[in-house]
Amino acid sequence: MKVLITGAGGQVGCELLACAPAAWQISARNHAELDLANPAQLAAAIEGEQPQLVINAAGYTLVDRAETEPELAQEVNAEAPARLAELCGRDGIKLIHISTDFVFDGRGCRPYQTGDPTNPLGQYGASKLAGEHAVLDGLPGALVLRTAWVYSVHGSNFVKTMLRSMAQHDAVRVVCDQIGTPTWARALAQAIWRAAERNLSGIHHWTDAGVASWYDFAVAIAEEGRTLGLLEQLPTVEPISSSDYPTPAQRPHFAVLDKQETWRALELQPPHWRVQLRTMLRDFKDRPDA
């Protein structure tokens, strides 16, 4: 299998490379090498690599900035995937596209199923939802995989931000009324490869197991970080409401995804998110730049 990965420099892209099937031929392009907002570059990459599968791990993910850059978010998250789907459909290429829990408004009280009504609250979620429609309209056999709260040893994410803040301050304040599921990018990447092997299509959900608020997540980061020696002392984590920490973009208050169908289809069920966090932090501690 010949595979082209876009967004190879991001969290998911790096993990896809780290656990790619040994027998598959992988071509990876980061943003500097392939700008999805550049149609000519995109067409040239498909023509040059002639892959059998494209995994689109690229995207505009600056949730708050998207409120002032809606055109750019739309270009990268919707129009570029539409072109990608068209190119893949023309050449008979399979496509896996990564999406987000932000397509939902978070006003529900049970895990969101794949067929539940969508209603994004901001420009980021709207652009990602438009990308989902574009991909599936242009290439009905594609896979759209929604995920949430992704973190890894690579790039910028909540875990690394919290570790830096906790190392510098005795106390941190974290929102407690937004609920979701932390997801280790390594487990997500493994699920993507399994989905590719099984030719999964349509819309599916994937996160680690369990639920948490951002406050719960931060408490776990503090405790696990202190146990592993990443923090010299255990900081105080103070719960606050979303109204105490206003942001340009509104976040879903309840963004838990129902993953049961996907877990059954892939015959994979990830561990609880806190177990995954512990494993990621051990990997992070062993890195020379930790």
C-alpha cells in the first residue's frame, strides 16, 4: 500500500509515521512541503506520489483565531478537503479525513452518535463540518474520523501547556464545565491504520475511553507529572467556570463522542484516558528535549 500523509508535522501526523505498518510505503508532507490552501501543490503531490491512500491529518486548528480568520479556516478545513476528495475520486484513491467534536454544539447530555444533528458554535467547527460534507459528497467511500482533545509529545497541546504552567506557578486555574475525552494521538494513529486496513468508510468517532472536564484532565496531569518527576511539586488546580475564562470562540460544554460502533468495527478498545496520559508522559520524560 502506498500512502500519502498530509500534515505530517502535526501531532497526529508524527504519530502516524511512528506507528505506520512496516510493509506499507509512506510519503509524508508537512505544511512547508504541502500547503493544502495551494491547489497546485495539492494536485502536484497527488500526481507525483500516485498513492493508493491519502490520510489528511492537516488542518487549521486555531479555534479562537478562526473567529477573525474565517476565510483561511474555510480554505484549509473545507475547500482543500473538497479538492482532495475530487482528486482522490478521479484517480480511485482511498481518503481518510480527520474531523472534530466541534461539529456539535455540546448542549446534549449523552455521548454524540455519528448521525446526531450537528450545530457548530464557531468558525472552526463550521469549517470542519463543511470539510466533512465536502469529503463525503465528493468521495462517498471516504472515511471521516471525528476525534477530540488530542495531545502528544509533539507540537503544542493542553498537556504540555499545563506542565509548563505548573512548573512555573504554585497554582493554575482550569475550566471545569466543559466535558469531553482526552485522546492520545498515538492511539488515534493506531486506530487510523487499523481503519485503513479494514477499509472503513463513512463517519466514525474515535477517542480514548472515559470522560473528563478540563479541570479533571489538569489534575491528572499534575498528579502523573509529579509522580514521574516532571514536576518538582504538586501544584494546586483550581476549578473555574467558562464564564471566568472567556475566549473568542465558544466551546461545547459536553462533547463526549460515542465510539462503540467504531471500537467494534476495528476490534480495538483503548484504555482509559488516564492510562494513556501516563504512557504519553513516560515517553515525554524520556525525550531529550522534555
